[in-house]
Amino acid sequence: QKEVEQNSGPLSVPEGAIASLNCTYSDRVSQSFFWYRQYSGKSPELIMSIYSNGDKEDGRFTAQLNKASQYVSLLIRDSQPSDSATYLCAVKAGTYKYIFGTGTRLKVLA
Amino acid sequence: DVKVTQSSRYLVKRTGEKVFLECVQDMDHENMFWYRQDPGLGLRLIYFSYDVKMKEKGDIPEGYSVSREKKERFSLILESASTNQTSMYLCASSLWDNNEQFFGPGTRLTVL
């Protein structure tokens, strides 16, 4: 069983819509969660980090964490074609151990 | 802004060659990491270092070694490159007390 699971997609949304990306994790002691955006052929870029239950907003991005359900999500409001990328969920599972999901590919249709 | 640089964006080597991949960060980060990324497998940790001359094996260290002689520089060495080491190699760094990792641009290595 994978430790961090994401739907591979592609998730297609029209321009201006809300994109909702989801991630579940198996390690109950995890305390730190991250969302990265990765364009094709490029390296991951940190978008958001979240450590407490609830919502964290940064511009058009909102991360949501529910530790009881072992679930973290990323909402992208007013999606733009430039948001088309693969979004990686990462969980810190130890002092130096980070576990990455395989990513969800998002396509924003103009 | 954090800046992590890697020595090459693309590299082509032959089977059996010794390969050096270098990573430099300019933000005085204590922690540095080497990952490889393959389709369908995600990012897998090869080695990490939490201080100069300190190193720890990650999940897939076989066939690799590392060197950290200076705080800002972390090198990944493929002792004898093999075709199954064809991959995207990503370096990352973080502060010792901060969880956020920042990645370099990556090196796409092809071993023929």
C-alpha cells in the first residue's frame, strides 16, 4: 500500500473554475504536509505547507488538512491555463524523511 | 529567495562510467537531499546530509555515494553507471528547523 496516495488524473477543469486536488496518507504521526507544483520537465516548486488542521490560504491557493481522516487537499480558485501542471503532495514522516505522492496532473482548459 | 543549483541540466554517460552530480545552495541550509524521480514511482530518496561530512542512506542508496565537504555543496556519485540509473535527479535543501524543502532544477541523466 502506498504511503501517500493521489489520483493521477488528468483532472480537467475549465478556466476560472475551482480545481480540487486530494491526497491521503497512511502515517498517523505525520505532522507536516506540502504541496508542490511541477511543470513538465521541470523540478518541483513549493506552493504551500500546512501543519495544523483546517484551512490555510495563500492567494488563489487553499490547503486543507484533516489529520483525523488523514487527508490533505489543495484548492485552486480561478484556475488559469498556466496552472496546468502536476501537483505533488508530500508528507514529512520523520526527522529527515519526506514521502511524496506520484502526483495529480491538472489540465485547465481555456 | 532560496537558490539551489545543479551542475548540469542534461547529461549522457556510458555504462560503467563514474558520474558526478553536483548541487549547490546559497541559503546556508543545513539539510541537503538527493532524490531520483521516475514515471509512476514518484520521488525516491537516495541520500541526505544534515551537516558537513555527515550523510545518511535514504530508500535507494545502492549504486550511489555522496560527499559533503562544504555546507553549501552536496555531490552525488554514481560509481559505475548502469542503464537503470537513467532518471531525473533532484537535489533539495532545507533549514535544520524548517520543514520546507526547496529543489534545484534537476539533472536528466541518460546512461547508454
